[in-house]
Amino acid sequence: MAWNQPGNNGQNNDPWGNGNQKKPGNSSGSFFDKVNDILKKGSSGNGGGAGKAKLPINFPVIIGGILLVIIVIWAISGFYTINQSQRGVITRFGQVQQEIVQPGLNWKPSLIDQVYIVDTQGTRNFNVQGFMITAGENLVFVEMNVQYRVSNPIKYLFNVTNVEDSLRQAADSALRTEVGSSNMDAILTDGRAVLETRTKEELVHIISNYDMGISIVDLNFQSARPPEEVQDAYNDAIKAREDREREINKAEADKVQLVQQAEGRSARILADANAYRVRIELEAEGDVARFEKLLPQYKSAPEITRERLYIETMERILSNTNKIIVNDKSGNLLVLPLEQLLKNKSSDTGTSTEQFNLNSSNGYNMNFSNSSSTTTDSNSSTSTNSNTTRGSNGSNTTRTNGR
């Protein structure tokens, strides 16, 4: 059959395929019309009858609704909250924004901005430990705790890849540097406070070159000990050092006490000296006043005044002695055993007055009583209370115990 033979039920047997081309009118339909036709064909089905009703479908409205729902979900997903102790850093299409998000409810365009939340008020910490060599080439185990806080969240997030790891390495380096320049005794005993300060200063100096956006809050030594093999020897050394410090402190306390006692004695001696000076001055002034009063009497009656002064002087002198001297005008002096007499007198408490009659080789007869007495020669007389016994040669012997 010829390719262009008519009567083939409308089939075009053009071998070049020109007969399969669609009419221009069919190619001018919109995309939505084609989709509508496909839906209509699907709704009719292969066995559907012509009598069934067809539901009209408005595809642009459906697409618009879907887009609206997506936009609402996108807008809602952009809300986020930052706590009071936190701050937020925004990156827009990967580019860091210098604005720091403050605490509260905030919004960001999802898929465009990304927010990194950083705690800027909380304190973070980690430990650095290990065996280290001291200045004296001794091995010591040191453990240190480092506390830090984020001061700049942008630098903390983007200046260094891993801040804590970098800070840990810097702390270990600073600790080894300071331990290596210190001796063993300072690390184990009283030099730890100084070592902490120096290590902190070294650590701050190291991290300042990296600009990590953090600040060191505190640095504490947790422990410092020698190896287990020499622990007992170091314990003995520490005990001896503590004993030495205790003895030194005790000596210092004793020194302070002795100095205070010496100062007290010095002050007391000075006070006594001042009091003695004042007393002597007052007595001298009294003597001057007394002699000034006696001077007119001496001028008027010099013999009587001289004798009275002599008697008063002897009475004052002899009242303080325990010996009695008797002069019989013959050149012989008699010393009485007054101590033995007083001892015998004190042993008898029932008698208020005791008399002892002593007969000496010179024939003296003496009477002793509790009254005041004065020893004088035969030409002297007393005006005080006394008991006088006249001897065989006419001398008077009187004993006085003082006023």
C-alpha cells in the first residue's frame, strides 16, 4: 500500500514521520492545562461511564496553599530564645556578623542565618597533670586546675579551632616552664602560692598571642608530691622542717617575752629611781627647813642645842643596832650578848617583861625590859621611857629598842 494511500482510517503512513506531528493548536496549551487534562483522564478511568459527575480541580490554589504553609513554618522556625548568661553569634550565608545577639526572644531567617549560642558568664575548668622536672633535676608529680570564662564569643568560636585543647596545651607549657625554674622544696611546701601566681602570669602571656576570646579566672594547684619510691624520705624531711619552724617560733616567742620582761624591769627601775630622787630632794628640802628653824635656837643657846642634836642623833643611830656597848670611864668596853637575850626573851610568851640580872667582872647590874632604852655614859640623861640601873661605879646603862 502506498504510504499516502487514502482510506487507512486516518492513519498517515508517511515514512518520514510527518504525519505524527501535532497540530499547532494543541502545542499552544499551557502547562496547567496539560496537567488538568491528565487529571481529568485519570478521574474518568478506563471503564468509567459518561453519566458520572467530574469534580473540578483548581491546581494553582493548591500550589499557593502549599507555598503559604511552607512560608508559615519557615517563619515560625526562625524564633529562638537566649538565656541571661548566654550570647549569640550570627553567620549569614557563612559570613560572621559582628553583632552579638543579646538575651531574650529573637528571630532569624532560617536557612539564611545560623546562630551559635555561647555561655559567657559560666566558669569552665579543666585539669593539667603529669610528672615534671624541677630546677634541681628532681622528679615531681604536679596537678593543676585552670578556670576560665568566655569574654568574646566571636573570637572564642572562630579565632581558634579548639579553644580548650589549645588552652590545655598552653597551661601545660606554662606549668612546666615555672616548675622547671623552681626547686623541690618550694613546690612541695611554702612556695606553691608564688608558683601559682607565676604560672598564671605565664599562661596569660601565652594565650594573649592567640586572641582566643577567653579570660583566666583562677589557677589552683591540686597536689604536688614526689614519686612513690621516695615519698617516705620526703615525709621525714618535711617533718624535720616543721620541727625546725616550730622551734624557731618558740624561740621568737621566748625572745619577745624576755624583752617585755626586761622592758618592765627597766621601767620599774626608772620609776623607783625617780621616786628616790623625789624623796631625797624632799628630805633635803625638809632638812634645810629644819636647820633653818634650828639656826636661831643654836645662835641663842649653842651648847644646849648641840647636846640635844647629839642625843637625837645617837638615839636614831643606836635604835637600828642589835649590840649594846657600855662605857665605865675606865677604858673598858662591855659588849652584851643581846641576841641570846632576845632569843630567851621571845621564848617566854606568858610574861610581858623579863629581867635579867647579869653580874659582870666589873660589877655591873643591868635591867632589860620591853621599853625603849638608850646607852649613854654617866654624864648623859634620857627623856624617853626607859629602865635605868645604876652600877656599882655610878654609871647608868639604858637600852632602847627604838621609836
